[in-house]
Amino acid sequence: MVFSSPIFLFGFLPIALLFYHLSPGKIKNIILLSTSLFFYAWGEVFNIGIMIISIFSNYYFGIKIQEYQVNNKIRSANFRFTIGIGINIFLLTSFKYLNFIVDNINILTSPFNLPIIPLKPVHLPLGISFFTFQAISYLVDVYRKDITAEKSLFNLALYISLFPQLIAGPIVRYNHIAMQILDRSHSVTCFASGVKRFIYGLAKKMLIANSLGEVADSVFAFSGNELTLPLAWIGVLAFTIQIYFDFSGYSDMAIGLGKMFGFRINENFNYPYISTSLREFWRRWHISLSTWFKDYIYIPLGGNRVSSVRVYMNLLVVFILTGIWHGAGWTFIIWGVFHGMFLAAERIGLSSILNRMWKPLRHVYTILVVIIGWVFFKADSLAQAIDYLYAMFDVSNYQSTKLQFAQVLSYEALYAFLIGMILSTPVYPLIKQNLSDAAKNNSIKIAWIIHAPRYAVIISILFFSILKISSSAYNPFIYFRF
């Protein structure tokens, strides 16, 4: 069940909100846990078994780790911690990476005439990367004594399965939400803010990401002979805007839903395409994942407190793992290595060169690196990625026919391009802040004149988003496969 589906918008969500807000305070969490488990089980009942195994195992090992640490049985605590982390990694590997591992083993052993390991395609449970990383962060924080192990199985189950951010993040730390599970405030203002945030996210997804997603899919489907330089750039630029608005739109919807149920979920994006270095890009893109890898992988490896060579190796390790987290394929691994190499280069000395450059040139450098990386992210194979990159920079192959442009571009896509580029920058927050300041400093009549267009925009984009949902079968969520 996706947030932009009719069954969610006009069935699940209204019913969940109605039952939740009409129920007494003591059973609100029961309603929320029930709806979260139902949401996850919708259409894929088998997945709920994996979720329940994750909940019970992490609850048990969290309790045991703390119990043995309190009793100064460090070896026993370490053993339980290792087993607990191992179960999470085993679940993730079994369902997400097993086919990739077996396929590569079969390729390596084929020259030696060894028997092929037979394995049918393993179904990937939705959101397993997200809720597994949340569970791992919980166990690590308990082991580090940063948090107290949750003694209520119910509360931990709600943390792991909370439906607004369950399928595609943001990755929520237990210490950020533990007190909210026990006690949180509800207000009309917070609920209305959540509704507006959800509508903005829905519009980003339906009106921009989906429109440009069709363009990107069409261009990347061209064969090497058909792909020209202009078409290649149209396709990768479409995907660049699509993936940002797809994922940030989902994050906006998750944050908005959280507010509707009284939760405050941390921001996950901060206009990454305005960055002037790759380091800045990763401080702004998928913030919850970046900080997760920093706190649980990079710093434990030594971070930047070790020798320079070790720092560069740590960065490469982190970004190889980042690539693997995104998908079981060599294209994702190369994407991670690509980013890791540029981050290492910036630490070696590229940053000092960039800092002396004109700021717009630093921005061009960053966006160009990111765009080239997205080719590996989008391509189905390394061969396709290489062919696509060749087409992007083959200046001798620039002639495209009107028919080819007509195949991939429409007026809707052109509008989405324009609006997407504008909204990728903090123009809207700046306008919003100026209008809010003007409203505070003027009469009620002037304030209404200022706020009325905002509500008109909200109603309009909701109308067009619903219209898009009802008229189009194209509605993918890129990060659902992760």
C-alpha cells in the first residue's frame, strides 16, 4: 500500500485517523500498532512474519544485553549483542542479497565446471532495509548505554513498525521517539501542519517525480544506437529531479503523517542540489541514512581520528556499504565507490581547491558529480551505465529527431522540469517566510490577503495530485525497493 494510492488516501488513512483520534489516550497506541501491522501486511501477509521475528528478537536481545551489562557479565553481553546484530544482518542478507551473492558465486565457479547453485528469486519485503537499520541502531545504542532497553514489547513493536516511516524512512532512532511513544501532544495546529506537509509531499511525488519518471524511463530504455547526447542529458536530468522529489516527497508525507498522529519525525532532506561540495551534499541528502552510517560505521572505524590513509579507507568502506544498502547489484556498488572516491579526494586536497573557486563553479562541480553518479544508480547494468555515460559526452552524436523528443517529452514534463528545478532550491521557504513576516506586521485584512493564496495553492495541488492518481497507472516509489 503506497501513500499515493486511492486505497490509502480514501480508505486506510481516514479510517485510521478516525479510530485513533476518537479513542481514549490509553488505547491510542494500540490503535496505531494495529493499523501499522495491518498496513505492512496489506497485500503481502508473509512480510508480517519477518516483521514479528525482528520485533521479538530485538526486544529479547536488548533486554539481555542490558541485563548482563548491569551484572558486569561483559562477555555474555558481547555475545548477545553479536547474535542480535547477526540476526538482523541475516534477515536483511537472506531477503535482499542472497540472489546477488549466489549469482556471483555461480559466475566465478562456472569456468571450473562446478555445479550451479540453484536458487529461485527471493521476494524482497518492503522497507526491510529501513526497519532493520532502525533495529540495529536500537541494539547498538543499548550496548553503548546511550539508551535504556525497552521493557515493553508493545512499545518496541510500535517503534519498529510505525507505519508513516516504515516503508521508506526516514530512519528513526529510538532515543528520538521513545518519549513520544509514551506521551505526545495532539493539537489542531499540529494536525493541520501535518496535513499541509502531507499534501506538499503528495504533490512532489505525483506532479513532479512521476511526470519526470516517465521521461527518465523512456530515455534509459533507448538502445545505444538510438541514444544521442541531448536525449541522454534529458533522461539523466529527469531522473536527477525525479529521485529527489520521489524520496523527499515520501519523507514529507511521512513527516506529515507523523504530525497527524502526534509524532515529530526528523527532517530527511535539506535542498541537497544547492550544495557546493560532495561533503555538503551528503549532509543534505537522506540525512537519516548519512548520520546512521556516520554514527554506526564511520566513527567506530576510527572516523577522522586515525591516519589519513585510514580516513580515506573508512570513507570508501562507508560508501561501498551505502551503495550495497541501496541495492543488490554492481551498479549500486560502483555508485558508492564513485561517491567515496570523490569524498576522499575532497579530504586529500580537492576541498582547498574548491574553496578558492567561484561559488557557481563549485556548484557545477557538485551537481555534475551527482548526476554522473545517478547514471549508475538508474542503469540496470554496468554495461548500460557505461554506454549511457558515453552517449552523454559523445559530442559527435548530437542529432536527435523531433519524433525522439516527442517520445520522451510532453508539456506536462516540461512544466515538471521547470517547477522541479525551482523547488530544488530554497525559493519557496524564503517567499513563505517573507509573507509570514509581512502578515505579522500588518492588519488582519492584509494577513488574510497574504494567506489566502497559500491555501488556494494547497487546495489546487491536492486537486491536481488526486487527478493524477486517478488518471495514471504510473506510480512507482523508487525507494520502496530498498
